Amino acid sequence: MITELLQRVQNASISLAAVDNKTINKALLAVAQATLDNADMILEANAADLAKMDPASPLYDRLKLTKARLEGIAGDMRAVASLECPVGRQIDSRVRPNGMTIRRVRVPFGVIGIIYEARPNVSFDVFSLCLKTHNACVLKGGSDAFTTNRAVVDMIRRVLEECGIDKDAVELLPAGHDAAEELMHAVGYVDLLIPRGSSRLIKAVRENSMIPVIETGAGVCHTYFDTYADLKKGSDIIFNAKTRRVSVCNAMDSLVIEKSRLKDIAALCSKLAEKNVVIEADAESYAALDGNYPAALLEHATENSFGHEYLDYRMSIKTVDSFEQALQHIRRYTSKHSECIVTEDAQRAQIFQQTVDAACVYHNVSTAFTDGAQFGLGAEIGISTQKMHARGPMALEEITTYKWLISGEGQTRPA
């Protein structure tokens, strides 16, 4: 059954290549409007999934949809519709001495597969970016969100059909590991596979897939509060990066603070107590916070406190003696996702941004901005922590490849 489904998606990818951009944009806007028109239906399906999950689970917030979130999703789709399609764009061209003209142009991958966990917003993002770039997509969401994803994909397919586009340009695989296994081995049907979720999921896809994979790694994000940092900026950045939405990969997991600024740590962390953030503090920061932060929310750090993606109202604090030691600590524990320095020293900021090995490196800005929409990309299909052609938020350009077009007047190559 899945092979037949993948064959239909592949056929749709061929027909999609011939669809004009005006029709594509019309369909994206129609799906955006249908999302709002069908909000009650989508939220009802989402409620059924939420009822099966423990509200204390870090995945609960990722799974949850609201009318406000659906409005944001619709806005992202409209933004994608307004962007220029990279397909067909000439990257470069040259004329060889024999008069042969060579051009390199952007083209779709064809069929893109996504394996992801309890995040139904991914269904919308992947669909919109793939459709805009004339790619068909195969979605393999987690069983936790299957009811929501089914409702969303069925709605999208109805709208595509109304717009004269092959509805098989988007398809949802059944829940369960068997479907994921088949997708990972779908050589000849799927051109690119992108896993989104826990480090465990990403590792499994990387090790088992026979399809080329772009990894979207876990986000272990640090904020380094330098000796030359502004206290107000630091307090605001740390509070936002940690508490804006704890279940996302760009949320801060660890505060690195220079020893000379421990006198400010109580003020730096005071707002975190408003959100009941549990702090796992090393010995020096614990001593500075003891009596200045709620005792019920203050714990001693262990080695497992560092290099850990919490996805919860928890974080760690590491005290360092110097700028160089901060760089060494981040280098050891980074997941190469998003890292930040808070400092008023321009030279330190420059060195930090040049030497820290991460997809996104911030200076005096919250790591919460690692997001395709926030980068002006419309949406994102994932945040790559690899160093291949795509790194950081991946949007339209990153899900295209290119081909060479060669033209001439009968040139032949000498023996």
C-alpha cells in the first residue's frame, strides 16, 4: 500500500513541475484561508490527540494548536506565497572557448520526505515550502499527532484539487514504525529525507536511511553573559530565550556566566522565578543564588546538566573564569544549533561569532529568533545543524538543487 502511495506522490511531483507559479500561489493562499475557515475542525482533531498525552510532557506544548497559532500558520503560508520562487533561477553561466554555453539553474528535488514527532505545525510548513518550490512531499508524523495531521492533510488535499493541482502532491503516511522504515528505504521514490525531532529520532534516521538525509539536530543552546555585558539586556534576553516557549529547539538550555559577574546573577535570574524555572547551578552560581532565588527552584548541577536539551522550565548555569573558558565550555557541549553572547565589547562579540561553531550565532539577541519566519524566509522545513549546502533555518532555496543546461551549435569533443 505504501509503495503505491509513494508512486502516486512521485507522479504528482512530475506534474507539479509544470504548474505555473500563479497557480501555486493561489493554492497557498487558498489553504491559508481554509485553515482559518476550518479552525474548529482542526482544533477538535487536535483536542483528541491532546487528550491522549500527559500535559506535563515536553511534547504537549509542541502538539497543541490554538486559534492564535493557526492564525500564525496561515500568516506564514501567505508569506511563503509572496516570496519569489527560486525554481528556474539561473545561478551562473559561462561560455566555453568552443562556443558552448553552460548554465546552472535551480530545480526541485522532486519528492521530499519528512519524519517528525508531535508537531502538527510542521505539516503546514513542509507543505507550503514544498509546494512553492514544486516539490511533492511525504509526511510521516508521530502517532501522538496523527488525528491532527490527518485532518490537516485531508483539508490541504481538498483545496489542491479545487485549485487544479494533483492532490497527491502531499500525502500522510500511516502511524507506526513500519511506515517510517518503508520511507527510509524508498529508493527511487523519495529524493531527500529530513528528520525533525529528538536526537534519538534523528540518529535513527541517519543510521537507517537509504535516502540522502539532511539532519535537523537537537538544540542545546547557550547564552554567555560576558564580563562586559549589560545587565538589563542580559536579563531580558535570558528570560525570553528560556521562557518564551520552552518546548522548541531554539530555547536556551544553559547560561554561561563569567565569574566577575556573579554579583549580578540574582538580578539576572529574578524574572525566571516568575515562570517557575528550575535552575541547576554549579557550585559557584549556586552559592550566589542561595537565598536570592526560590529554594524550591534551585538545585545543584551535575555533569548531566550540561549538554542537555531540557524542553522544559529547567536550565543549567556554568560559571567560567574567562572568555576563553566560556568558548571552551560551549565548544564541548554545543549541538551546533544556536549560541549567544551578551556583551558590550565589540571585539569579544566578533571573536565569539567567528569562532563558535553553530548554525546561528547571536550577539545581544535572544536565540528564540532561530526560525525561518523570523529570518524573513516565510517558514522553515527544519533547522539544519549540518555543514552541507543547508545550515540553519531551511526554506525555499535549501530545498532546491540545480542542474546544468548546456547549449551549442553541434560542438563535439576531440578524441
